[in-house]
Amino acid sequence: MRNILVTVMMLIVVALLFTSIINDNNTGMRRNIQTHGTTANTNITSLAP
């Protein structure tokens, strides 16, 4: 019973860390990837042939 409780609590902590690090809308990794991707797309489309 104790092992199950520890496992569940660890899963909750991992889920909270994931949402705070990856999915945060203002400063998360997802936002950084979108920002850099948009910048890269803009730079690529502005290249003269």
C-alpha cells in the first residue's frame, strides 16, 4: 500500500512539473519553440532568390 501511494504521489509531481515547465503559456518551452519557429519562418520567407 505504501509503494502505491509513493508511486501515485510521484506521478502527480511529474505531471505538475511537466505543466509548469513545458506547457506554461507565457514562459514555457512550448512558447519558446513557437517563437523561434515563427522567427525562422519569417527569415526563410524573406530570403531573396
